[in-house]
Amino acid sequence: MAIERLELTNFTAFDYLNIEFSPGINIFIGKNGTGKTMLLKLLYSVLYSEGQVIGGQGPLFETILPKKEGSLETKLIGVFLPHQGRLGRLVKRSKVSSTAEIRIYSNGKPLTFTFSNHSLSDAKVQRRRKWTKQDLGTPVYIPVKEMLAHGPGLRSLYKSRLIHFPEIYIDILDLAYLPSLRGRIDASREKLLGLIRRTISGKVEREDEFFFLRMQRGKIEFPLVAEGMRKLALIWLLIQNGTLLEGSTLFWDEPEANLNPELMRTVIDILLELQRNGIQIFLASHSYVVLKLFDLLKKESDSIAFHSLFSKRKGHIACNSTKDYLRIDPNAISDTYANLYDEDIERALKRSK
């Protein structure tokens, strides 16, 4: 499956937005408050809930989730956590009655849903051309905060108690705890698993709900493993257990978080290879290193789009999209680094006088 286009009106910070996506890698950039994470969460929630309704393909829908109706509103509330569980609080704030409308296209088929700022927990879903099971693979959302070290007991606590905790953290744990696939690992997956094993100097093992990194000198429990390494270990698990296979969709919020820039080359290599294996990817990033590595490492056959979100007059958020790194506009990340470079040169010239 590939998400082709998103059109939304009066949703959270957005008055109106219309974005066409790459079937490969999509990178959202922009200053804080321009809605990058909001878009990731929205797309993820829709894919998750629609797959639950119609029975999508992949381990999430075949192993973890039962097929049931009416899960979209519940998922939006569970992911965004609006106050008192009121869905209408996701509508762009207005002093008068207002309605949010979201339209998402996949394989030429639009899924449209609306809800008003008076809505408590119901969204009216309109399917002009129904998505089918074949349209939906497993959606995967990797949040900024790594969760494998905090997994033991957390899922059972979440399911038995009312705690104010975003569902994205529980969802990624559900996927990480899936057992490995039966059968032989294909060459493309083995290539990625080997790359990650070499980078983290070991492989991931699990005992009950506890994760360990097995290294030559022994095994180390995950709370004692660097958070950046745990993120790579999570990708290793998701590839090994068949979650990240062709047709899946990966959402990753700030992949650069807690990772040394030197390790980012490995992460970008992994993401490019996943894209080549038929996985659509959505990223939100504040990192110059991330953007530049994609620009340097991509092949001509790779499909990458940069989506620059920015605030215009009266707080209106707009988006410019391009497949060319040099045409990203505005590019606050590159501009900031260029300004730092200029300041450094200016200081050096003053000192040399």
C-alpha cells in the first residue's frame, strides 16, 4: 500500500493542507509547532484503524488486533489524547462551530472522514471507494522516546488501568514482542539484519518481557544499553519478526534523537534499503545530517520527497514539497547551519587581525 495524497481542512493547527506523497520516503521538516508530528500521528491512526475495521495484511492485523467496527474515533483519541477524550478538540480552534475534514488517498481510493468541534467521540467516516485488505499493510510508528527498556509490565498496566499515556508507545511494544517469523530469512532482510548486528555489536534476545543485547562478552539488559543503540535494536526486531515487510508503512518521529551523527549514516542506509523493499516511510526531522545524508546516499531509482512546513500570515501553515534537496524552501535547518558557519568565519577573521 502507498498513501498518495492527504487533504485536510480545520485539523489541529491546519486551516487547509494538500500534500502529494512519494511512494518511497517522505521527510517532514519545519520549525517547532508546524505540525510535523501531528501529520505522522494522523496518517498512522487512519491506517491502524482502517486495517482493524477491514482486516489488513501483516502481523499487526493477523496476530494482535481483532477485526471490529468503529475504531477510528477511539484511535484518534488514544493517539492524540485530547482533553477529556473529546474528539472535537482536534478541530482547529474557533469561536464558532467548525468541522474538520480529512481525505486520504491510497491506490486512487479516497477515504474521507469529518467531525465537528462539538464532537465528543464520534467521527463520520465516508468511504467513496472502500479500501480493501490488499490496500493495507502493517503501520509502524516509532516515537521519539525509545520504549523497549520500559516494556516489562507496561502493556498489562495500560490495558487494566486508566492511565493518560499515548497509544503509540503501547503499539510499538506490541509489535516488538511478536515472535520471529518461521522459515528462511530472505537475502534482503538478512542484509539489513547483518548491518544492524555489526553496528550494535550483537543481536537482540528476549526473556519473558525483558530485552537483552547479546554480545561477545555476554548479554546486557536494555536499561543498561545506550538509547540510540536500543533504537537500532528495535529496527532489528521489526525486520526479524516480519513487521517491516513489503507493503508496510513506517512512521518515525525524529530518527536522529539520541543518535550520534556518525551512526546516522547507518540509519539512512537502513531506511533507503527498506524503501527499496517496498516499504513507504514518513519521517519528521530537525537534523541537517539526516537531510544531507539522504541527498548524498540516495540512488537515482530511490523515491524521496521533502515536505517543508512553514507558518505564513496569521499563523496559517503551508507546505512546499520537492524531490530535490537544493530546492527545499524554506529550509530553516540549512539556513541555521549556514548562519553558524558565517558567524564562525567572521569570528576567525576578527581574531586573525
